[in-house]
Amino acid sequence: MNKVGSSTTWVYVADEESIPFGEGRRVRWKDLELALFRSPAGWFALDNACPHRQGPLADGIVAGKAVFCPLHSWKISLENGCVLSGGEGKVKAYPVKFEEGRVYIAFEEEKA
Ligand code: FES
């Protein structure tokens, strides 16, 4: 089967009140586990695995537009998933939208 493109699917993942300001939560979609963050700077989503040793970023400390991994404190951008300090690497970041108290994450789906 050949891939001929992809499409974006917005998936409802959480209600606004389920995540306090400055915290993250694990969310799942299909075989993916993501970390959804409610920062004072907005909503952000990353794969829930630190590029260092797969630490659970959803349990990290949120500071502005970054999260500190709970295992060894690497600082990771919530905007693009790039490691900002502590080491090198990147984790996948996902678009997030917020509408009427509901949070959605955009996923790319391959079309056959
Ligand atoms: S696993 Fe995240 S900093 Fe080590």
C-alpha cells in the first residue's frame, strides 16, 4: 500500500476544568501517549516521553512555555518540543485548540 498523503484530525482530549493551571496530564489517542499542559501561556501537547530517558513529561514542572522533566530536570519547550537546557534532543509537539471549555489535539493520519 502506498501513502498518498495525510489529513489532520482534531480529537477531543479533555475538559478545561480537568487540568489545573500550571499542570500537565497524560492523554491517550490510539497507540500514542501524550502530555497535555495547561500553562498560563496557553495549552500545549507533547509526546509524554522525555528525549533523555523517557521520563513522563506530564508529571513535570511547568514554567511559562517550558516543562522541566520530573526525572533529571531537562528543560523542554512546550511550543516546539526542543530541549532548552540539560541536554540535546526534541520531542514531538502537537497543535492544540481550545473551544468552549473543551481541549482538542491535532493528529496526522495517513491516507492510503
Ligand atoms: S528522563 Fe527527562 S531529564 Fe532524564
